[in-house]
Amino acid sequence: MVHIAEREVQLPDAVISKLIKLAAEDKSVVSLGPGEPDMSAPQPIVEFTKQFADKCNHYSAPGGRKELKEAIIKKLKKENKITAHPDNIIVTCGSQEALLLATACTCDVAEQVIIPNPSFLGYLPMFELFDAFPVPLQLHESNDWNIDPDDLRKLIDPKKTKAIMINTPSNPTGNVLSKKLLEEIATIARDFNLYIFSDEAYERIVYNKPHISIGSLNGMEKYTVSFYTFSKSYAMCGYRVGYAVGPKLLIDAMTKTHIYTTLCAPTLSQMVAAKALTIDDKYIESMRREYDKRRKVIVKRLNDIGLATVNPHGAFYTFSNIKHITDDSFKFAFHLLQEAKVAVVPGKEFGSYGEGYIRCSYATALPKIETALERMEKFVKKYKK
Ligand SMILES: Cc1ncc(COP(=O)(O)O)c(C=O)c1O
């Protein structure tokens, strides 16, 4: 007997995983697909991992280990200007789990969450899984992929809307929200008494623009759940450790749900994460500088070959317009892979308003990026309308 629940059957298959699989099977493919750092975790992190390997065979407290929460509190104060207590924090299996828990604990059936579109491909299915209703907030290339507060206001249903999702720096557009825009979004959340889910996974990967946490703005600690991860800044994706900070009542509810899902984030990863927060900043800074070097090359070349690309101020992605070739980003990505042996992610993966664009990741070594761009140039010349 095979029976799969309807809610799962309706979840979209991520095309990105098929593309990454195809790219991995063919050694001649250059992949600009991955959403994870290509660099190794900094050396001290590798050393801590070895050091704790024989001390981590027990479960941790569900909400997170004490010394990790203490280290997070210091980090939040220093880097995010957020004041938190241990009760405001939950440590999870990556920030993805924290996002899922927050959804489970805030949205009843058919309640609405406003989600920027295009945005991280994990958001839409997550809300759908819990029978919440994701309301797309269209972002525009002509507005540098910023959120327009007037558009946001218009989408709010005072009875049904429960939360607004924001992601700064953004995957896939690289947009970094300014303090002024964050203040306007904060005002809307206060006016309508809504949660802000602030996904700050790429907080340390910014270029010439500061990262600001909406949770640090006046009075916003009551409305904001902020999501952080060790995956990107510390190149620790495989450790699966992240955390959320928010109002105690919601964090309590998330912790209860977490007990029934994963019980606790991996103990070894938590031990290493606590130490990771104490390593010299130079390790993170050198990764950021490397991304910045690649960013300058890839953005210029993409624009030069006719794939218009808004300059990203954060994360490690470019989001390029392919509409002069085709409106079908899936077709573009599959042909590019088959003919030119370059893997990119179709923009539609990030929501309906991502159609007509492709995402390239520059979490890939510079010589590979250069090869990919040479191949893309020939492909674009051949197919442009
Ligand atoms: C914007 C964004 N948020 C959250 C995640 C989840 O990351 P993790 O679960 O590794 O913390 C990702 C992963 O790519 C992401 O791009």
C-alpha cells in the first residue's frame, strides 16, 4: 500500500536539485548553481570539531546549549544591536528548521503571510505545507529588487495577515534593505500588529552597504523573529546549526514543536558553533573579500554579454534578465546546461515574478566563473532575439 498525504503531493519539486544532480553527473559542466559557500570552514572550526568529537554523544537541551546561547546573546548585541535573553533564543537544525517552526507556530489554516517574490525558494512550500496562504509581494528589477512599502500595505488583510517575510541580504537578488526601508516596513508591522520574519542568513556577506537587523529598530523586538545561521558566514552548511531570536512566547511555542520534530540541533555542531562565534573576524572577512572580488567580475561580464544584472550588495548571487532571449527561465537553464554545459537556476524557482531571470551563484572559484561566462556569452549571442 502506498499513500502519500495530499499536502506533500502538492509541494512543488525543486528544479534546482535536478539541475545540481545533472551538473554533478557531467564533469564538463561548470556549475553556478549552488547556494552554499565553496570554501572550507575556517581552520579553527575544523580544530574545534576534532576537539569535541569524543564529547558530543548526548542530546542537548532542546532550546540550545547554555554556552551557545550565551555566545549568541553577545553576538546579537554586538553585531545586530539586538538585546536578547536566553528565553528569546532557540537553536535549530539550520535556520531552515527555525523558519518552519515559526510558520507552524504562527499561522493557522488559511491565514496569510506576505512573501517577497522573487525570494528564497524555501519560503513558499514551507507556508503551503502548513496550509497557510502565501501572498506574493512583487519585487521589481527597476526598483533594484527593493520592497515597495506602498505595495506591501495594499496586500495586508487586517483579519487574515499574520506575518511579513523579509530577507536581507536577499537570495536570489542580492538586495540589501536600507535602514529607511526597514523603518517603513517596521511602521507597517506596528500599524497592523503583524510579525516580521526577518531572514538574515547572509548577514555577514555585504558589499559597501551595512546590514541592519529590523529587530534592532525601536520597539520592534515585540514584532520580530530574526533568523540566523552558521551555514553562510562560517561556511558550516553541513553542521546544520542556526537560531532564531524573538518574543519569549513564540520562542517557547517553537521550542515545544522542535521537541517533537528534531528534539535538538546536533550537539557537536552546537559546541563548535559556540566557539565559532569567538574566532578572529579575519576569517569571515577574508571569505567576504573573496566573494566581493568575484562579484565585481561576474556582474560586469553578465552586463557586458547582455544579461542585465542589478548590482548585488549582499549574499553571493546575481539575478539576470534573460527576457530578450526567452521568457521561459526553465527552458533557458536546461538548454544552457545541455549545450553550453553551464548550470544556473531558473528565476521561476524563486516565485512567479522571478520568471524571465536566472540566478548565478558566485560561491564558485573565479577561474570556473570565467569559463562559465565565456560559454554563456556564446550561448547568448546564438539565441538572442
Ligand atoms: C535566504 C536563505 N534562508 C535560509 C536558508 C537555510 O539555510 P540553513 O538552513 O543552512 O541555515 C538558506 C539556504 O540557502 C537561504 O538562502
